[in-house]
Amino acid sequence: MSARLGAATRPSPLAAAARRGAVGSRAAALDIRCAKQPAAAARRRGGSGGRAKGTGSTKKGFAKPDARAVAEPWEADLPPYYRAYYKAGFKPPRFIGPIELTKHSDGSVDILAIDTLVSSMLLAVVPPLVFLEGAFERPPAVEELHAALLAGGAATPAGVARVLHLLPRAPADPEADAADGDGSADAAGPASAVEPAAERIGGGAAAVAPAPALEPTPLAATNDIFDLDPKVWTIRAARGGLPLNAPPAALPETDALLRTLQASCYSEEFLDPASSQLRHEAPVGFLGVWPELAAMSHSCAPTTSVAVVGGGHAFVHAARDMEIGDALTTNKIGRRASSSRGRKPLVVAERLLHRAAILGPLDVRQAAVRALTGRGCGCARCAAEATLPEALRRQLAELRERLESEWTAALNAAAAAGDEDALDALWEDVTLDVDSLFEALAAADIKGEDADLIAAGAYGAAELAWTLEELTQREPDVSRLATAVRMLRAAAPGSESHVAAALQLHALAGAKVAQLLQAERGRQGRRTAAAEKRLLAKVVASNEEAEGALVAFYEAVYMRYGFIPEEGLLPQLQSALELFYAGLRQLAAAGGGDDAPTERELLIDGIPVTVVDRVGIAPGDRAAAPRPDFEMSGGGGAAAARGGVRLSVVEAGEREVISSGGGGIAFEGEAAARPRGGVAVVERPAAGAAAEGSLHEDGPLLLEECGAEGGPECYLAP
């Protein structure tokens, strides 16, 4: 889809000026103080730094890393937790911000703000309770995690088991077709009767009070947010201080455990792409349980965003400004974490077809929430959509129906046949229908972010409109992409899709300004005064678009990654994202037909890269779909990832990447024996070592080896 994404890695002069102006003012408003980034040679001399040692504490008593000597000046203003974005092996301590767990008289439980929160504020850094890795775009199914937990049985740490007893459970005997979110099969991962609760595309909008629970949730047995930390239960047991009503130290029984995982798991198709590149790790799919996320109420317009980095740590940021007493909410009915940026039309069609339930109309979202919780959703978005005129609700439903049937089939047929006329006709049909939706919203006096949030129920159609705009128009109208970014900003702020779309918008808007300036220089003195005036008007308008696109991109990044230095970490994250999506484009271009490896010599951001494409069937894959293995090397270093895409470039002589055969369950707070499934980065002499080759010094302890074909393996606490 995104043939131009990342093409303009250097902004035009006007875009650069816009960047200094627009972002500088925003940084000042956010009180972000950053030192200038040193030259590359100075950065190399500075070293990589080490693990921060936590000796301080927050107001809530959790460990906080101390400030220490930093390798680069901009790190002095960087919260130490954020080093996990770019330092492989850095394990941030648990952090809980100004939030607390509160029980209501009706038996429901919320996590509330106990202070005024501003958008992009860090709210929590939490490790997973249990964690299972898959392959790129192929997260494990809930049933796989369930089976692996049962296989571990009595070896499960008591603290982990106690917390599992406290987490929400899906209703007994949920309808299999509704539990899927949008009722469709998951083409990117193993088939599953019931999908994880939060296999998501992203965040959301305003905080709302959840609908009353049908019966008290297991969370009602908690006293505070500390009860969600398994280490707290371990300490209580060691000191003989367990309360009389302490949950059992053994796993819940089989059915209850499955229902707990169905309601409490969080899954994405890959780890955070930017941090995966900076940490030199494969962006594998994953499935896990983070109790703090499970304790949040669902909303179709959530107030938080989540990014999971290598090692499984989840960074939770505020996606909206919140007042004291507002609920932290999250999306628990999404299906796809990734966008269709850079995909072939055939792949785009399939991904649009299986879009997240959170980006569907009211009836789709209500069915998904009811399957998850046994009741409908009472969030502000659903309430507003329920009061729409019947004609508008029908228009939203028809857009989704046409996307799922008529338009997807037409796109597939036209792309397969290379029929440009058919694509042109489809472009006209889709864009007219999408435009008519916004016209109808304006006629109903629904404008601005309210209109974007309602229109997000037809996001798949809007994304298809932009896809066709790129495919058919010589000069695509980036305002269509800007519309998609606004819809994601309203319904999924800080999500991977939001950041990806905003990055593409920023790149295209900057490239457009550069092209106009180049045209102006090429014909200087050879145009009439009227032509000069028209060109100047175009440049001014395009520069305004570029400024807006830059602000939209920075806003998306801040929502996902927090307040980070504009001249330090942010450019690194942006470059990593550009490299990741460039790799996706190459993956789409190389996706092909036979099993023979195909080598391609590429140049990405001036770095020579060798791509080896191997398309084959993964052992034990129930979907039996092709999965690509990529190897990419640059300079003298190399990186490889089985079942995924390896996009990072490792300097020769410094590190070696070791890939393992499969994923593994990791429990919080354990010691490492060998790399988890996926990729571990180690110092070269330790290539054959076990504990020395781990990403984490105190990561999981491997008790059960996986077979040669790969599969679940259990990591348990010592």
C-alpha cells in the first residue's frame, strides 16, 4: 500500500522549518528540555551504558532507577525507564504512576486516576505475568498458552497462580462466532475458537464509566493494585502474612483458567517495531497476561495506549487528558495490531477484510464486548452512536458490508488481473461512499473529533479509499490519508496503526513540499506572474499540510512512547520505524511463489542490506499458511530470525544474533537459562552459552526444552 513510505527520509527546507517551529512550540508547551545530539563518532565513543540500578522509590513504593552517568547528553533528560526502548538487556523496574484500583458498590472494579493526567504521561511499566512468543505476525493462540500452563501444572509459581485467580473471566460457554470480535477467521495467526481479550489495534478516546457488571468480578477480592503483583504474594507467604481469603496457590481449574485467559490476555502481531529495531530483536508476535491491563475496563474509546517491548514489558501511557477519578480504559476487542502499510493490494484486501472490531460499527463492537464480558458496552462512543439517526447507522453498516463483500472481491480481482480501469472504477465508488459519510455527519451537525470517532466505525472503507488513491492517482491527495490518521487518533491513539499512518503522512507531505520547491527552482524565471502566484499558493498550502502532518506524527509518537527527547531518542525511533516499514515493503515485493531462497541486494537509508526470502510452511501451523524467513545483513554484521522478519543491522565484531526454534512461556521475576523463542543478542564469545546468552540477567528459567520442531516451553521461577 505504501510505496512512498520512508522515501523522503530527509525533510525539505520548508518542512524542516516547520519542524523547528511547530514541534519546538509543542516541546516548549510540554516543558521538554533536550541537549543537542552529539556527532556519530562521539556517540560511538560514549559506549552503550549499562543496567540502571534501582535504589529509589516512587510514592507508591515501587523501585525507581537512579539517575547516573549517561552515554549521550540527551539521556540526562530521559526517564530511565525509556532506556528499554533502545537498550537490549535493560530491564526496567515495575513502575506505577498516579493510579489506583477501586472497587464499586455494584461489584465492578476500575483503575482510576488519583491525580490530573495529561496525554502522553507514563502511567505504568509492568512485566507480564505470563508471556508466550510466536512468529512475526503470528501471535500464539489462547489455547496454546492454556495448554502450556496446564503442562507446567504444579511448577507454576504460587504468586503467579494467586494473581490468575484474581483476574476477570469470560462468560461460560461464549458464542464462538461473536468471541472473535468481528466474527471472521484470523488469517495472520493460528485459528482460535476464542481470541484473546485485547489482541488489539490500539488506544482510544474519552474515559467513560463501564456498564454495571452482571456479577462481581474476581477482581473484587483485591484490596489494591499491589495485589496484582505476584512478588507481593510471594513476600507475604514468606513472612507468614497471607490474608485468610488469599487466593489459592495452585492454578485455577481447567475451564476457569481458559476463561481467565480469554478475558485477560493481551496480544499483538509483533512487539513494538521501533524498539525491536533499536534493541536488535525480532518483532515477533506474542501473547501474555498483564494484570494491570486486565484490570482496566473496556471502552470502545479508551484512555490509554500500550506498547510492549522486547522482554515483554508493557509501557502504558495516557492517550487523553484525565481528571482525578476518571477511569483508565483500554480496548479489549481488537484483532489486528498492525496496519496494511506497504502491503500488496491482495494482502491489503485481506487485512482490511479482517479489521479490528474496535474499528467496526456499533453492532459489531457490542457483540464482541458481550461475548467477552456477558454484557454490552456502555462507553461514550457506543452511547453516541446509538443515538445517531437511523439513516446514519445504516450508512455505517453498509460501508462495512460493501467492504467485506463487494469491494474486497473487486480489489482482489482487479489486482490479480492488473486491470487499471477496474481499479479506477473501484476508487471512484469507494471514495464517493466515504465522502458521503462525512457529508451526512456534517448534515447531522457532527463535526471535528466527534465525526472522526463515529466515522472510525467505517475505518476499513477509509483505508481502502487511501489505498486506491495511491494505486490509481498520479498525485495522491494526502488529505485522504490525513482523514484516516484523524480517525485513528480518535479511536486508536498511540496504536501501531496510528503511528504508522502518521509517519506515512509526514513523509508524503514533506516529499510534496520538496517536489514543489524543486519545480520552482527548475523553472525559475520561465513562468508568467500568474503561474508564479499559483505555484506559490501551492507551496504555502503544501507547507501547511506538512506542518499539520508533522504535528500529527509527533502527537502519535508521544502518545505511544511518552515525552521523549526531540533531538535524541525520537529521531532514532523514527528511523527505526522507517526501516521497519521499508522491510515490510520489501517483504511484500519478495513474497512469492517457490520455496527456493531468493537473495536481493537492497539499499535502505544508505545501508547495504541482503534480503534472503524463504517461503515455507511452519511446523505445526494449523493454518498451514506460508510464513517468510528473512535474513538481513549490513556492513559486516548479520541478523536472522526464524519465522519472522529481521530488520536490524548489527555491527560486525560486536554482537551475534542467535535464533531459537520456538516460543516459550515466561513467568514474571525468573532467572534465565537461554534465549527465549525468537532472537537474543549476545556478546560474541558467549554464542554457545546458556545463561550468558540471555537477554535478561534475571529472566526466565527454562525447565522444559522444546522439541526439534519447536513449540511451547515453560519458563518457571527458581
